Amino acid sequence: MSGDVKSHAGGEVLVRGWLHKKRLLGGLNFIVIRDRGGLVQVVLQDEAEIAKLHGLHVGTVMSAQGQAVAEERAPGGAEIHQPKITVEVPVTDEPPIEIDKPLSHKSENLDTLFDNRVIGLRNLREQAIFKIQAEVEESIRRFLKENNFVQFNSPKLLPGSTEGGAEVFKLDYFGKEATLAQSAQFYKQILVGVYERVFEINPTYRAEPSATTRHMSEFITIDMEMGFITFTELLDLLSNLINSVVNEVWQNCESELKLWDAKKPVLAGSFPALTMSEIHKKYSEATGEDTTKELDLIPKEERWICEYAAKEHGSEAVFVTDWPKADAKFYHKLKDDNPEIAERCDLLFRGIEIVTGSMREHRYDKLVAQLKEKTGASPDDPGFKYFLQAFRYGMPPHGGFGMGLERLTEKIIGLANVKEATLFPRDINRLSP
Amino acid sequence: MSGDVKSHAGGEVLVRGWLHKKRLLGGLNFIVIRDRGGLVQVVLQDEAEIAKLHGLHVGTVMSAQGQAVAEERAPGGAEIHQPKITVEVPVTDEPPIEIDKPLSHKSENLDTLFDNRVIGLRNLREQAIFKIQAEVEESIRRFLKENNFVQFNSPKLLPGSTEGGAEVFKLDYFGKEATLAQSAQFYKQILVGVYERVFEINPTYRAEPSATTRHMSEFITIDMEMGFITFTELLDLLSNLINSVVNEVWQNCESELKLWDAKKPVLAGSFPALTMSEIHKKYSEATGEDTTKELDLIPKEERWICEYAAKEHGSEAVFVTDWPKADAKFYHKLKDDNPEIAERCDLLFRGIEIVTGSMREHRYDKLVAQLKEKTGASPDDPGFKYFLQAFRYGMPPHGGFGMGLERLTEKIIGLANVKEATLFPRDINRLSP
């Protein structure tokens, strides 16, 4: 691999990969080869070898066999000299996008970025995003496994919409109507009755009708649920998880983070938790804009409270607790001492919500009553009856959360749009590549 | 946890979980509590404590606090004596399915099994299947990561059907037609151009029009692809992967495998590889049934060749190579020395195909020609144009495979139907729970 050339300095090496850069203008002639180990510079002098690359473009699949020479200034700290070049797959067209210079991520250039994604990903800076994302996912798996969570896969083809709302994709399922899962909510709760602690990392679908910097129609959710816990324990677990992910990513992805000048988030061991009404009050006082009648946080408030928490609590992540019942889902648990407030806990990180979590109502009768009140649905409705069965036959106090993998990656790196942290994003305007 | 009671023998313990079994008939009164650690037996003598469980059924959420007493014959090797019982969530209805005795997996009882899945999974024997499956998935991730594969997530919402065939789900995507991915084929190949070695473990959708023991409309595929390899190296990687998975599962899931009397597969280090025509010939000679005109193996042949390989080669896994061009996909690589034969390699394991793999045609012009010949599609077709772009700008020799997680789990355990190894199976007749 290109990254190993330095350790062979003084000996002969063969590197096989893609032509990544070509400077054959006379004087100093060199090319750069890319392989999965990174980049290596190859210095050419022999006219016959130079001629082999005549008319060929970046992307050409090739190998270079020659002397490994230590060279501080070269990528990877070494070069290949006096190479014998072998062209395996010639590329005769110029690629549609730059792969050796940083690609623009300005919002007005994102369509160009995504239209050319297939080739643009060959750019090392783009590659880095998804290596970081793979490590984010892996570190989440490790943490949850160490905490005795069992991984599961639940179906995404469902008999009806269970989360409510219009944002559901419908399809013909052998003559019946099916919907695509908007979350793994019911399955993860059902499985608390089986394994107590469970998680799933899988696609989620929302027919989001507007193009925004934070929404997509398909994304990966980390869904997690645990039984026999309290609200405080749920918050602690999430604080520990995010701290663990950030530490492991900064430990294992140093070079990738550097390509984006990513700043390691400042995080409290236990994230500060503020109630919705506290935030409305603080924001209204600070800005003069009255949000105390809002059911949710407005986007400006999300950004503001993150800055506030960073300054006042030394944490770029902050919990929002105590959500109004009017904005609750039927499965949310209301506070025993104040049924107007749901035990919900969203996590804001660097200005946006990356996690939504809550304690769940685990008592069958109460859950059925909340279902009827909130949705008007019957407990026999095919979208709900199996979910309710778990409760009829005994469910413990439990809670959990759903976290967007792409949003978390976006904010860890410091990107501005969730689609930048998605290999092949999907929204109302985009279904390809 | 229940599994820790033994190590506290002589001391006081508190176990919190579900009532799993109740024998309060006078004489020896005991109950069994289930938690995520397993089962623990609780011996009751005090009438007041016994009375607390009067009329309550399996599933009741409760705790028992009492003396931990070593007891060889009890599950986990210990019991709780003189308990104080606390009922947290009473269950007053009898569960619809047995959770303390093995559930029937006979084909005529599978509908009962799946209709009652939500509660039936609380049965330890059913739980074991999905703990094994989680370990299968985890061991695959470990192996691929150790071999420098980068994990990715590709979209399942596609602009059109890319694999051909009628078995595709269609949906309305903001007024346009979208399809659900039948495989990650194109994306994994595209990403070979980026990371060389990639894998994805995600859902796959097939509108399979018949109910069989081996097909579902939604399942999890392990999709893997690697660049700069030969056909032999691809076979070796797969042999090593399956050997690694089997060893790790047998190391980490001993008690779960025991519940199913699972026999560890006998596997060669490098699986034997037989060509399609060799298999037809051997089968026809052995059985008198002529299959030499078939393009594929018939199911009886799949079972026969697995038995043959076990007997003659000491391996319950066997590769089928050299598939006829007529049955090839347009992206399959045809043999350089015989273009009537595709470099495809399916893996049969214990009687069924669990993996389909091949080398891919990596030369742009040839790939376009094969696309036109096989599908009649234009290279500008939105379903193909981005895929082809990767090749236009340089792709190395590469190959890969797709493996069904549920089929692999099924065969490792020794089940008879892929749905038994699926938490909530989906087929033409079933869309819930």
C-alpha cells in the first residue's frame, strides 16, 4: 500500500492504484498514485515510462514498480523513483470533478457535488467524511455492546403508518398497501420485553416535503431502548455514549478529522439538562423575542441554547427536557407529578437536535387511553395491536432514543448540511445517483 | 442479574424481571423470574408473599429480594429463598403462547409462531436465535474490518429497477416513481473506485411472488466488494470469512447453540469448488435424472452436492463456479478464455445457496456492450448512468458477493425455513407483526 512505501525506503516497491495527479510538463515530472492506503508520489525521468501516460487522465488504473526513497515533503514521507509503469485500465476522458483539490461545499454548489458524487468521492477529503462516519457507527456499536445491548433488525415494510403524520411513503404490497418505516419505535419497545436492552442501526424513511439542511427522505437511525431504567439513567447513558463516540473518533480518525479542521467538541461528562420552559424563558429574556408560547424550540433557539450551554456549562451538547403534553406522542410517558409534561429528552449538539428520546408509558391501560386520546385509533388497528400486545403481557418502565447517524457525523466534523454527511442523499428533489 | 445470583450465594440479592413460570400449588411453591441474564428460581413459603401473586400471569413485571442459595439443580445453579415479592406491573391475562416450553417450528405451525411473535420471543429458545444472529453479524463486521473493508450505507430508494426482473417494489416518490433496492450491487461497485474494499449490512427488498422456505420480501444482506483481486482470492476470502464466523459463533454462543442442538459445521479451510457442469454431470450420473441442460442448479441438486462435498471433501460448504453466460447478469465478468462462462461463484451451505458472488466486468466498453446485450437498456438510462460513470473514469479488476444474514443464521443453527431466523418475517402473505 502507498502508506507503507516509507517503511521500505531503500528497497524496491510496487504500488497499484489509480492515477490521482499528473505533472508531466518537463523539468520535474511526477505523478501521484492513490490506493486504499492513501497517496504516493512517483518521480519519472525515463521518457519511455512518461510516454505510457500520454493522453491518459486521472482515474487510470495502473501500477508503478521502483525504488522507495524517503522524502519528507512527499505525502506519506516517501516517493517512488525510477519506476516501471504499467497501465491496466486507461482513462481517456477528463473526470467531471476535481479529485485532488478540496471540493466546494457551499450551499449553492451542493448539487454539483452530489451530481458528481460517484467520482467526487475519490477525493480524499470527501472519503474522510465516510471513514469518520464508519468509525462513529462502529464506536456506537462497541459502546452499546459493552453495555449489554442486543442488536436487532426490524422490518421496514409495515402494514400502516404508526407514527402518524403525513410524511409516510406508501407502496403496493402484493395488492395491499404497505408503508415504509418512519422509525423502529414499536419494534424496539416490543423487544425490551424480550432482551431488556436493544439497539438497531438501519434506514428510516420520511416523505419530508421540503428541502432543508437537516432533513432527508432516507437516513440511518441509531435506535436504542432499555428497560428497568429511570429518566436520569437514560440521560446518563446518552451522555456517556456521545462522550465515548467523540473520544474514539478523535483517537482513530486523526488524519481524516484534520482534512476538515474538525474541532473536538467540548462536552460535560453529564450533559446539562434544561427544561423547555426554562429555555424559552432564557431565550426570550436574552433576545427580546417571545417564544414562551411555542410547543417546540424554534431553530434560532436551538442554536442559541447550544451557545449558552457551551458558555455557561462548558458543554456543546445539552438536553432539552419537560416537553409539553400537546407535542407528545401517544407512547411518551407523562410525568407522574405533572401530567401536562412529557418525560422527553432531546439532545441538541452544536445547534441542532441530533437525538430525540423519552421515557415510554409502560402501563397497558394508560397507553391505550393515550393512544385513543392522541390518535383516535382503536387498539385493534393493525398498526397498533401487536405493539399493544407487548404491554398487555407485561412491560417494565423503559425509555430510549433515536439518533440520526448523518446528523451526528455532520456535527462532529463541523459540516453545515446533513446531506454532506450522506454518501448518496435523498430528498424531495433528489433520487440519484 | 439472574445469572449472578450464584456468585452471591450466602448473601442477599434482589432480582427484577418478568414472572416466567409459576408453581404455587402447595407443597413446594416456586416461581421463575426472567431478566436479561437468564432465569432464576425463587422458592416461596410465606403465605403473604404467595398471595401477592394470586391471579397474576406470566409476564408480570416484579422483583424478588431474598437469600441467594446455591442449588445445583436450579437454572443458573442458585435459587432465591425467603423472598420479599414486589409486583410492579401485574398481568391479568394468560399469554397467547407458551414461553417456558419449546415452541413448535413445524411448517404447519409457523403461522401461529409468527402471529404470536411479540410474546413468543420471550421464550429463551426463540431469543437464542437472534442472539446468535447478532453474533453472526458482529463477527462478519469484525472479519471485514480486520481485512481493511470500509463500511458504508447506500440508499434503498432508487430511481428505477437496476437488477432487472419483475420482483421490484414501486412507490410514489413525491409524484415520481421510485423503487426499493433489490441489492446494493451498483453502489458497492462504485465504492470500490473509492475505498477498494467496502461492505454494507442493510435491508434488501424483493417482491417475491411465492411463499417458500427460502424467500422473503425483506431481508438483511451482507454486501461486500473488493478491488485488485483475482477470482481465487475472492473464493479464499469467502472461505476464511465463513470459517471465522462459525468459529466465533461457536466460541461466543455456546448456551444459545445448545438450546437448538446445533452441530458445528464441518468446513474445509478452502471450500471445494465445482463447476456448474461438473455438478450437473455428477448429479445426473448418481441419480439418473438428467440436469445437464439446466442453466441453474435445481433445489434437489443443491442438497445433493452439499452432501457430496461433505462426504468427498469434508466440507458442508461448497462453491459452484463457471455459470453459463445465459444466466449471467450484465455486470458479471465472462472468462477471458471462454466467454460463454461467467466468473460467478455461489456458495452452497447445508443444502441451500447462501452467497452469490462473481468477478465483475471492469472495462467500460465491454460493460456497456454487455448492458445493451443483456438488458437492452441505454447507458444513459437513469438507472445505469451513474454506475457506468465509475467505469468510464477507471475501475480496477474487482469482485464481491452478497450473503443473506437470515439464511446463514438458519443454516448455522439448523433451522428449516429462513423465516424462523427472522424476527418479524415479511412475505407475500405476511406484513405483520
